[in-house]
Amino acid sequence: MPEISRFFGIIIRMYFDDHPPPHFHAIYGKHEVEIGINPIHVLRGGLPRRAESMVIEWAALHQPELMRNWHQLHNDQPAEKIEPLE
């Protein structure tokens, strides 16, 4: 599962050939959440409130890159790194 970004202890990953809808995984300590890309929303799981808010903010800033990575991974192409939240 490629890591596409990392910020404030949060790891953002996408799986090759993961199930629809387009989404990514955010891991923070022992917590994990799946976030839909379009629209941006929680699909499953959760993070502590502050961490989850940062992930949602980051996703909103990088929605086009997230969709591009989703399509690349589903076409057997490598994912590209996305700038972290600062």
C-alpha cells in the first residue's frame, strides 16, 4: 500500500485495486479512517477529532491529486507523493 503523504504523525495511503468508491486511508497511531475523495467524507472508521479535521482539510486542498492517484493505482501505475499539510 503506497504511502502518498505524511504530516503531524498521520500517514496517508492508498491500496492498489481497492474497492470503489475512490478513497484513501489515513492512519494515526492505532486509529484508521477511510475517506471518500469525491465527495470528501468519512466512509469507515475514525481518527481523533483534531487529526480527522486535518485529514479532511488536506484532502480538500489535494482532491485532484487524490483522484489522479486513485486512477493511476487502478491502472497499475505508481502513485505520486502529495505535499503534506503544513
